Amino acid sequence: MMQIDFPYQFDERGRTAETGPDNHIRDLIEQVLFTTPGERVNRPTFGSGLMQLVFQPNSDELAATVQFLVQGALQQWLGDLIEVNGVQVTSQESTVAVVIVYTIRRTQERQTAQFSR
């Protein structure tokens, strides 16, 4: 079954771009990570709060906070779709990279997604 691709865009035919179920789950993870709670009108608690930490000083404490926030938000909002196997956060100079290892519950397929800001 095809899903609407995120971020919203048009395909080469000028129609709404679609994506497969596995890529759709990765898109959902991205939405959870980069949505600030309070940003969505009908879901005021949706998101991780990760973007609120962007301007904090880079440290081991920041990495631990990001790991905690990401794992909790994914379990809360996508726990019925994925099992979070691990969240690894690395901070280097002005960049924080988040690597998420998860298992898609429907297929039991293990996936890895990486995000950085």
C-alpha cells in the first residue's frame, strides 16, 4: 500500500508523491523528531522537543538528553509501528547526529535511520 511521501511534494507526473510502507515509517520518525510539542493544533503534545535543544551548548549531557527525548517520543507516538532497538547520539562541534535502530513490527525487518542538525 502506498502512502503520501514526506515532506509533501509532487512526483514527475505532477501528482502527489507516494512512497512505500518502510519509507513511510522513516518519514513518520522524521516528523516526530522535528516537530515541537504545541506546533500541531489538534495534537498539542505531538513531537519530541528536539528542536528546542538546537541552541544549547554541545556536551555529553546534551547528547544524553537528546537520546532520552528521542527514545521516549518514538515509543509514545510510533510504538505500535516500530520497536526502538537503540538510539545513538553523537555530538561533534556544532552538529548533533542521531542514529536510530528500529524494527518494523509488521515485517520484523530491522532498519537504521540517521538524522543530523
